[in-house]
Amino acid sequence: MEKVLLPLLGGILIGTSSSIILYTLGRITGISGILSVVFNPKIQSNHWKISFFMGLIGGGFLLRVVSPDLFDYSIGKSESLITILSAGFLVGLGTRLGNGCTSGHGVCGLPRLSPRSIIATLTFMAVAILTVIAKKMVVAL
Amino acid sequence: MKVHVVSFIAGLIFSIGLVISGMTNPDVVIGFLDITGEWNYSLAFVMAGAVTLNFFSFKYILKRKPILSPEHLLPTKKDLDVRLILGATLFGIGWGLLGICPGPGIVNLSLGTQEILLFMLALIFGLFIHDFLLRKRDD
């Protein structure tokens, strides 16, 4: 249940959300793009991204109240400050440079069979896997 | 107004999907990326669910006009350039380091811990550095 059904249901909700955005607004749901607009809202036609962002944040707070057990984990507790800051910086810079992240390239690009998204997804998946393995080896030293 | 209501609700649904699927939990993400350990395959089902649904729904949706917008605005870039590969590589390193990508980063702000706030501030700084450098180059 925990390893198959909930992830599958979660994936279907993520797909439903991005399908709603494409069906109503004709846009791709890319979270890194949404985030960059929230802090730099110059173009009027991008203002839906601010509402989507509020929904994302709101969902987090709502679930924390309704079902705190879902947040039974911590982030970066045993990590150094430099790891936390580098991770954030690289995610921000990399997703802007590559025009997308797990949502824009993965969830929305793969179903469209976009060559750019397929290449991007394969690249960040492979690099993330290598990074986790490399980090494990460094920690083991 | 309709646009904002729809976007807010879609954001809520996305958020709930991320949390119940395990995507917001960095232990689950690292367990999925660490193929040399005891592999946690659960996130494969998240991608499978989202991508399969969108594969069929996008086909249907793209045949008609969007209901709140005059036309579809899809990415038009086609070239597989250095920027794409470099960007995906940097993102992959950052994602692998902590197990948090942009969506889960936003949703996890509700944790309110120092670590997630610092991570998100660094992420936003990364976005700005990119926009700043690019504008400089274009001048």
C-alpha cells in the first residue's frame, strides 16, 4: 500500500493538476518556472502562477494540520550548512538554465514525448543517482 | 478571477499529490535515487501514474482550445543545447545532495525549519543569479 498505491494515487493527483492547467489555461505546469515568476511577476499573463504557488503552499499547511503524520521526516538535519545552501543554489540555477525540473520536464514533457524533456529527465535522473552514490562514498571515508 | 481559482485549486491538488506520494520526504527520494542500497522503488509509481495519465489526457486536451485562454502556450524550443544539459546536470547534483526538488521545497515550507528556509532562499538566489547573468549577457 505504502510503496505502490499511495505513490500511484499521488502521481495521479499530480497528473490531474497539470491536466487541469493545460485544459483550462493551455499551459505547462512547471514548478521552477512558477517559482521564478512569483519573485519576479512582470508579465500579466503569468499571474496564474502566483495563485498556483499559493495553492502549493496552502496544501502543505492544510495537510500539516489535517494529517501531521504525513510530515514525519526532517530535511537536512544532519547536513552541513554548505550542503544545504549548495543544494538549493544548484536546484535554482540548474532548473532555470535547463528550463525545467521534475514537473515541467518529467510530468509534463515526457507525456508530450518532447525530445528536450526526455534528454533533460534522463540527465538529471542519472546525475542525481551518481550524486547520491558519490555522497555516500564520501561519507563512508 | 476564474483563472486564479482554477490555478489555486490545481496547486492544492498538486501539493496533496506530492505529499501522499512521498515526494516531499527526502528519505524516500534518496532511497529511490540510491540504487546501490535497499532500493525504494515507490517513486517509480508516482512518475508512472502522472506520466501515463498525462499521456492520454494531454492528447485529448491538445485537440481543443483551452477553456480559459485563447490558445495553448507550449514550449517551442527544440534544440538540444549545452544549456539544457548543463542545467539538468546542475539540478541533478542539487537534487541528489538533499533529495528536494522545487515542488516539494515549496510544500515543505510548512515544516518551518531553519534548514528548509535556507534551502529555499538559496534556491531563489540561484534563480536570480541565472536571470541576472543572462540579462548581462544579452546587453
